[in-house]
Amino acid sequence: MLHWVGYLVIVAAIPVLASVVEELASKWGTSVLGLKAKQRRLLFRIGLALVVVAWLAYVSRFIVHDTTLKEVAENTSRGMSLFFLLGASWAGGTGSIFLFTMLLSVVAAIALKKVPENRVSDYTILQGLAILFGLAYLVASGGLDYVEGFAAGLNPLLKSFWLYPHPLSTFIAYALIVSAAIAAIVEAWKVARILAGIGWTALTAGIVLGGVWSYMTFGWGGYWAWDPVETSELLPWLILTAYMHISGIRESRSLLGVAAASVFFAIFMVRTGLSPLHSFAAATLANLSMLIPFLLFVAYSLREAPKLANVLANMLSSHNPYKTSLAVVVLALVYAHAVVFASLAVPAAMHLAGAEANVPQGAAGVAFYHPLLYPALLAFLASMPACLLSLSSMRVWLTGVASAVFAGIVLALMTLYGRIVWSPLGSLETNLMISFGLPLAGLALGSTIYALFNAVRRKLAIVATQNMLHLGLVLLVIGVFFSGSYAFSQAYMMEIVIKPGETVNIGGISLKLTSYEYRITYDRHIDTYAYALSAPVVHGAQALAVLSHVYQFVGEASVKGATTLKQLDLIGLVDVDKANVRTSAPALIMMSVNGDVDIKCDRVTLEALEQQDLEEKGLAVPVCVGTIRLNAINTSLSLNQSIMLNFTKPLTFNVNGYTVACNAAIVHLMDIYSVASVSPHGSLPKMAEVNYTENMVVASPITMVCLNGTLKTPTGKEYEIPVEVPHDATTYIALKSSPANTIYKILTSNPDIAKALEDQHMRQLVVALFHAGMDGVRPPIERILPEKIPETAEMILNLRIGVGGREHDVRVALRFDANGELAGIHGLVVQVIPIP
């Protein structure tokens, strides 16, 4: 069931759809609604305005904290500040697309005034279809559904100031890029260039701000880890940068088509589940629909690509440094785009097909992308002097490039022999890349500064602005050269344990934990029911119920079983861990060979038989674990084989005052009480080592189970083996050697845990949980939770940092959000400590 905001979205879609249908009908000289051109455009503008109104209504639900709207319930908590309530409106999967669709509408309303009159109809159709696609996604995604109204809390990684600048600049850029591509398709060239230029600036800002957010939020202390989502955001930037260099050529519109396709692909990548840092949704049918506009823009770009290829071929063969360098820049960026796209698209397709797939990221991303993209970067830097200075001589350009390459070779050789080290813990390959690339970056920097100086001197404002952008780009490249090895390198990551009052030294920096404090924020909380619905809490509560059941069951069985065994005078034989018993007797081995049996028992105990036909009583038998020696046997033994022994004279041994006379036994070539290894199928006992000598077999460890004989107690009581005992006694015997007994000992070792498990409320929950499981209904987890779940706990660390003989105090707050585990990530949010 849709929330009323969802119905408002449908209402907004109606005039947009109607105007698109009318414009299409006008192409065939007809009309469905009988509207004229001005009426069609007015209807389209009304639709655009209604989209904005619907978005404002959607945002208002966050401001008033209306948790009956699903997107509000899933991304907010009670008591959340207005700052984060507003930011949460675009934090979720539906909210981000709503923001994108609203921005498409705003851009369309503005651009519509600048589109040539004869192309307004085409622009309305294409831009209207893009907006309709976004509106359809909003309704299909489920984010605008009506729900019961339980606040689950915002993803803790998103509770940051950077929730505003990074997503907003990115989605503004996305809307501008898609609108620019549509403008280029309808041949509104000026509109396309303006939108693309603003979009490139916004996207550049978004990528840089995303790097800052990464540095401030994530635990590896870097700004770029080749995460699939941040890598996918690079796709439209690469191809849009290529377009900006030849935007004056009309055939370049195929690049804008690729940029628009890359936008939808980047949005889709957020929703594949392949990114550990950005994935907030799974690959649902609505999310997969993002591939539809992606494929449409790809199809258009492929149709236009041959025209651009011919233009680039002519530029390369022109022998004009300016044209040649422009073509090299475009081809280098297209190559980089192809590499990045293939590295994302192939794993995404495998993931959707159900196969296991991994996108190169982190250390694997560094190893994969850097060698492949480095040549493109070098080509880009080498081409900048000719582009910016409009050189007319190929010799001048190539001489400059050759000089930079020679300097790069010299630096690389010095690096190879250890004379220059840029990154002490980085790989040799990384240091070599920095050394070889820096001279080319220096050449590009010098050319950019010279071109900027000339543009300012000649008062060419547009050219100066372009040169400023190139200057920023070159400085960014140089910054990446010097910092790239630190952006993501696990070699620089270390784990330090520090106690209050202690001081540790880290690479010449002293760090002292002077004191700490912690606090829980009660003014912001998560609804109990929403918390109880999450899988981690459900599993935790079920585990808690099982522990309570084990505690109750083992405790009661221990008391009753021990009492019964004491009355039978058998309690002293239940578990003798260190028995030093040696005995021997003649026996018929395997029903066929006569020989002598020598037994050494390291452990003797009573064991309950699994096969029991008695209803009111159980059976217990003596068991010996140790070493066996069989004399006069000429058959080989298999480790999975049991040996039957029928003693011609009882095998007798004494332990703790008990006398066991065994007439028949079965020997297992293993220690049934040990655990040698653990596999997905369960634990495996330690198997016996079997040694063969002439007419003798020795095996250890083995387990001998006495099946027939007599057992005499220290008080003179005598029992036939197997011994009939009450079921509570066999239960006690079985529990003594089971994992449940180990769990019971752990539970009882902590008095606080034991007290909690003895609580009558917990006992009732156990019954409710088991009945709910048997009846197939949701367990009432909320019954063990408080009415309000505090959302945030903070650990305040007061640190004293010493550098170069100077010390200063730093106060750092580490935040743990309870809903972080519910969002599929760790709740602990790290904090970067700046060192002056």
C-alpha cells in the first residue's frame, strides 16, 4: 500500500506522461487530448512543478518524522536532529533517486527556455521519458510504501557533515550530465555544452568531497580504495572530461551519450551489493531497471561512435600538435573509461547471474588499476602542453615530452637503486611510477601556469577559467602522485593496544591515553519493534533462548542425575580422567582368532548407550580410553573398523574402588571424547595410530566399551553390565561429555549471566520462542528488549600527542550506533586524529 506521498508522485507523473504522449502524437500530425503546442508545453511545465512539489512533500515527511513512510522509518531515529533528518531524505535508495528525478525536473524547466524552438518537442519527449522513468522507479522501489511506523535509524556511516556536500554535488552533476546528453541528442549544442561544463565541475567536486569523506570516516585512513561505487563515479567523469576537450565538435555528442549511460550504471552499482562501503540495497527488480536507460544511451552512443572515430583519426593524422594532442587526450580517457567499466560490468553481470564475483578493490584494486591506468595518465600529461599552448610545431612539443621522459628515466633509475624513495612501505612499482611520472606532471604544470598567465594578460576570461581548471587538475595529479601510495596501503596500517596512562611511540610520534569516558545518548533512540525485526537481533535472541534452555536443562539434569547415581553408588565411576589401569586377558578376537589382549586405560567412565529399548530406564556401560595390544593376530585393521572381543577369561580392572569384570567388549580405533579437527560437517575425533609387528598389533588411542560382565561398587553393590539406571541418570552421564556441559560451565562461571538466565521472564521467553518457531510465527523478541533502544554510545578518548618535542591534547569521540549492525555494517565509526 502506497503512502499518500506515493500517490502524489503518480499525480505528478500524469501531466508529464500526457505531455510526452501529446508531443509524440504531434509528430504524426495528430493529438490525443487536442492540445496545441503552447498547451503541451504548459502541461509539461506543470508536471515538472508537481514533481518538485512531490519531492518537497516527501522531504517534509522527514522533517516531521512521519515514520508511516517506509523511507523515513528505515533511515531515521527518534530524536534525530533536523540536520540529519533532512539529509536522510536522500540517504536511502529511493530518496537518492527522488532527488535525482527532482533535479532532472528543475534542469528541464530551466533548459527548456534555451532549447531552439524547433527542438523543444524532441527535448520534451526525451527529458520527460527520463523523468517518468525516475518516477516509476520511486513507486516500484517500495520506499514510498505505507508502514506501521517504526524508526530503524540512519546508517551510522552517513551521520556526517559530508552527507550534504558529497551526495548533493554528485546528484546535481548526474542530473546535469543526463540533461546535457539529451540536449546534444536534440542538437541544442549551446545548452549541452553549458550543462556539461557545470556538470563536470559538480562531479569533480563530488569525487573530491567523497575522498575527504572517506578519509574522515573509514578506518584505513585513506581517500581512495577503489571501492566499486567510488570507482563507478569515476566513469562519467572520465568520459565527460574527454567531451570537454572537443565539445566544439558536434560528433562529440556520442561521448555525452556514454557519460549519461555511465551515470545510470553508477547508480546501478550502488545497488548491486558488490560494495562493502556504499551498498544500501540489494539487486531488486526496480534496481535492475536502472540498466534500461543505460542500454538506451549506449545504443545511441554506438550509433554515433563511427562519426567520432573518423574525426579523431583525422586529428591524429593532421600533423598539427594541437589537434593531435586533443585526440590523444580523448583516446587516453576513453581507454581509461573502458578499463574501469569492464572491471565493474563483468563482476556485476556474474553477480546477477548468481555466480561468485569480486570487483578489484582495496589492495587488489591498487594492483589491478594502477598498472592499467598509468599509461593513460602519462599520455594525458604529455598532451597538455600542446593543448594549452596551441603549439604549431610537432618538434617543439615532442622535444619537451622527450626531455620529461628522459628526466623520468633518470629518476626511475635512481629509485630502482634506492637513491630516491617516495613511499618507504610502498612497493617498488609504486615508487617507480611516481618517479617516472613526476617530470611529465611538471611539464604539464609549467605549461598550464604559462597559458594561464597569457590568458590573464590578454583578458581572456573564458580561456583563463579553463586554464584554472587545468591547473587544479594538474595539481590534483601531482597530489595523487605523492599521496597515492598512502591512499590505500595496508602496509601503513597497524593495531595498537593502549591502556589509560600508557604511552606508545608510533614512528616518532608519542601517543598517551590520559583518560577516557563513555556516555549513552538517550534522547535519540530506535523503536523496539524495528530493532526486533532485524536478523542479528532475532538470531541473538534465539541464541539467548537456547542458552537459557541449556542452562535450565543441564542444571536440572545435573541435580537429579547426580542424586540418583549417588543413591546407586555409581557417581564415583562417572568420569575418571586420570586412571592408570593395566590389565590383560585371553580373548577370541573378531570371532575367529585366539590371542591375548593387553589394555592400558588412561581414562575410565560410565557411558550411556544410545540404543535403548526400555521406556522407564536407561543403560550404562563402563568405557576405557587408552592403548590396546593384540597378540597372535595376523589380520590388518582398518581405522574405521571396530574390533569385537569375547574374553575366554574376564578382563578385570579396578579403579576408584570399583571392580569391572568384562566378558565381551567392542573396541573403536579412536578416542570418542577428543576433537582432532572441525569441519563444516561436524567435529572429528582423534583416530588411532596402528603399528604392526610380528604377530602383534598396537593401537592408540582406542575406546573400549564393555558390553557384558559385572560391576562391583566400593560399598559391595553388584550390577550386571549393561547397568539398568533411571533415565535422569543416563541423561546426566550423557551430558558430562557433551558440548552442552561445556556451555553450562561457561554460563555458570559468570554470576551475572547465571542470574539473568534464572530470571522467570527469560524462562517464559524461552517457551514463547520455541512455540513461535514450531507454529511458524515471528518470535516475540521485543519482549526482552526495553521500550526504547538508545541509538548511540560514545567513547571519549583524551589523548596527548607528542611530535618533535611538542605536545598537545586531543579529545576524540568514537561513536557506536546500535543500528549499524542492523544496516549490515559494523556500528563503530572511527575518527581520524589530525597530527600537526
